[in-house]
Amino acid sequence: MGSGSTFDTCDMVGIDTIVSDTKRLSTGSSVMPDGDASCDDATALPDEVAAILDSPAFRRAPILSRLLSYLLEKTLSGQAESLKAYTVAVEGLGRAPDFDAQVDSYPRVQMVRLRKALEGYYAVNPALPDPCVHVSTASYRLQLAPRSIAYPNASPLLRMGIPAGLAALPATVGGRFSLWRVIAIAAIALISAVGLAVFLRDRVSTQAAADGGLAVRAPVVEVRFRDAATAAHSSDITDILSEALTRSWVTQIRDPGSEGGETTPPASYRIVLREGRERIEVKLVDARSNMVLWTESLAGNGTGDLRTRLAPMIAELIGPFGVIARSETARLKPQSTGSFACILRYFVFVKARKPDERARVATCLEKPVDEPQLRATVAAVRSFFTLESGVWPDRKAQMVAAERFARRATDADAEDPYTHYAKARLAYLRSDCAAGRFYTDRAVAANPYDSMIVTILAGLTTPCSAQRAGELLDQAYRIRNDNDVTIRSSLIFATIAQGQEQRLDELGFLLRPPEGPRLPGYLLTESILMASRGRTEEAKALWTEFQNLRPKAASDDERLKTVILSDWMRGRVLGLLRARGVVQP
């Protein structure tokens, strides 16, 4: 398909699809307009709270779910108005009896999180019937009110999952950014054969599957703080880490204070924190072998928001190429099955681009999803994988298939980070900037610690919003892992796309990877880094090696097509290398 081609409206995910994707439908019911419902009937409160607790966002947030259930109990018993911060902390949140509400803001922080989570829930799940659950400021009592009263600052379109003003726009935004121009950055990150698999050794932990294979499940992680009673930041750090772990498909979270009984699976990993006089130490321990897999530290008296300071650690722990994902990948066997194993295999494919991995991923993703909480993630991964497959003779049919899987992801969980990420990629590929920006914001808000989401969208957003793309690039640099070559290559290209080559000085150099499909991308990105730092001769040597891998190519542009698909991005890269004297004009 040429760069000027467009798709038929019926083949694209337009505004009507965005609306239908984000509505919560029930048999025989319809969305009621604001202000039409009576809020006096408190008998609706338990049912509405039950629906909220059953939503994917609250299932992934055990602390908020526990708090909401506690407030419901106290509201129904008429005790909510007399609640104090201390009582909520001890009874509702499981804090020790010596909890000091005067110096510890934990219950207030959780109430702020709960109010935001409820507003977010109603942004994509209109109440059926209309009254929404909300908690007024300085109150612990759950109330029912029309959306116009409960959440007056949210526009009606936002509550339907659409930003204000978007409905008036056409499904496809035309202009100077063609499909092949925008395809570049998405393809670069996920089609570039740049990857270095770093696997951690350990024994295989598996569960027998019906077919005689090995079913690998998402690992359970437990967060513990040693000597928590004397640690100034123990509650805040534990809460931030626990909440962050619920955002990623890589982990399941277990609250150490909860009573899970025999149905609670044992923890596969423990995050152990210890606070000293000047440093806070964070360790990841394999609970099955008691082996320390990873350790980092944080200045105890550092400046800045604690969540922001913890973000790089969190990204390294729960990222798709992070330490837990690497550890679990090392446990995979050729016969391993299960949805979690399929997602891991996809990221192995992204790293290595081996043909046998492609076939294995395709077969694995076609199997029924065995973990309900991963249904949306698997569907989104199928959308990614479909776009990255080079075997489709018809690009239009390929896009339609990828959109179909993205819709399945939305049907499974409209709040899943990868659901929004899949739809953002598709929107950018059809030059729909309005939808692309919308889903970009939703994806990053759902998981701001996923380096793949943040980094690739930093590049894809560039033609549509330079300011937003710059913000995402800043975030990508903050949470980057310099040892992760796959995301690192995406970061390099996103940086070039935004014309910020001077930032490449922040990245280090890597040892040469083994020969194979990863080598061309490695030689190219390292040549770019050398050129950006004025090391022209070394950049030329790497570029020459890159040229020699494709000696029959008619031009440098043809050689770059092995790594970069679009004219636009190839032009940016060649322009940089020519300006630095690496490539002859």
C-alpha cells in the first residue's frame, strides 16, 4: 500500500467504536442521563459497590478494595460519620494499634486514591442505574448521587471514555503524516532486531497442565518492610510498591496482612525493604530458593516526590524486560503452556526475532486464555504480534486483524494498560492523532512504569503532539534501564524522532552482541551514539560493518530498510549521520 493510501471507514476503529468499547452494557439496561435517577434508595449501594469491586481496576488494587468494602460496612451500619483516621487505618487498612494518625498520612493518602479510583471507574463504566458511589472530602461515608453531582468536573464524553471534543472529529485525521511515515517508530522498536537476552539462573517452578506440558503462571509477589515500626517511610514505600505491582501483567500482588487461606498461592518473590539512617535498601528475593536476585538503594533523605524517586526501581522490577520477567523467562521450557508463558514468549520474540520463536508465539497465542486477569493483555499482544508479522501479503487486512484483537482486549478489560497501548498504536498507524493522543494518555496513566509503553509512545506521538511526546521522552529517560538493549534501541530512535540527539549522551555503550538477527540494529544504534558524541571514526567503522551486512543493497536507504520501515524515520537517521560526517552526502 502506498504512503498516500487510506482505509475504508468500515475497516477502521472510529469514534463509534471508541464509544461502544468503553460502555459497560448489561442485558436489558441502558445508560441513563445525568440527574434522572433518584439517589434516595440506599439499597442500591451494596450492588453498585459489588460491581465496582468486581471491575479489573479494583481487582488489581487489593488495598483500595479492602478500604471500599470497609467503608461500605460502616456506611450501612450508620457508623461512617463517626470514623476517624486512626480507626480507618487500623480497622480498614490493617495498620498496627500503635499507628499515629498525627504523623502518618497513610489513611488520608488512601482516601485520595480511592476517590480518584472511583472517578476513574465511572469514566469507563457508567453506573447502571445512574447513581454513582462517591465519598465527599473530609468524609468516610459512601454516598449515591447522579454523575453530575458526584463527579461534576468530568465531562460527559470523558465518562464515556472519550475526551471532550473528540466526537466531532473524523475517524481518520489526514495531513502530512502518512501511514508509512508514522509506521517507522512502532516498527523500529518492535521489529528492530536489537536484543540481548539476559537470563537469570534458577530452578523451574511449574504446574502440571492437562496436556502434559508445563503451565507457567503469573508469579505472586509479596512486599515486606523489615523493622517497619522504626522506619519513617515504610508505609508510603510499601503502599507505592504494592499499588504499582497491580498495574503490570508481570506480577500478581498479595497483601502480607490479608487472610488468603489455602486458596492464596504462595509468593514466588518477596520485595524486602530495609531503611537505614541514610539509605533505603530494596531487594528482590526468590521465595522458592531464597536467592537474592536484585538489589537497589534509595537515599532516605532525598528530595522530590517519593513515587517519582521510586519509579526507576519499579520499572526495573515489573517492566516487560525487567528482572522478574527475565527470571520467569529463564524458567520457560519448550513445552511450557499457559497465557503468562505465551506473553513471555512474545517478548522473547521481540528480543531475538528468531523464526522458530515466531511460530511458537503464533501457536501459543491461539490457545484459550487460562488466566482471566490476562485475557485483555493476551488479546492486546495478539494485536501487537499481528502488526509485527511480516507474512501478510495485504497490509489492509493485517491492520483489520490487529484492530479486531484490540477490540477483544477492550471487551475483556477496558482499563488494561496494554489495551490502550494497542489502540494507541493502531490510531497512530492510520494517522488518527486525536484517538492516538487519547489512548496514549490512558495507557501511560494505567501503567506509567512500563518502559515499552512509555518509550514507544514517546516516538509515535511525535508527529501529533511535540509537547506530549517530549513529556513522554523525559519519562522514558527517567525509568530507563541501561542494560535493557531492546528498550534502549527504542529510546534512541524516539530521541532522534524528536530531534534531541544531545540527550543520547546520557546513554552508555554496550558490548557487541552475538552474531545473528540482532546485529544490524546494534551496529546502527551504536554508530548513531558514537556520531552524536563526536567520535566520528568509530561511528564510521560501525557504519561500515552495517553496510557490509547488506552488500547488494542499492543505497544506504535500502540498507536501513532492514531495520527502519519508513521514509520519514530513515531520513532522520541518515540526516544525523551525514551531518556528523559518518555517511557521505
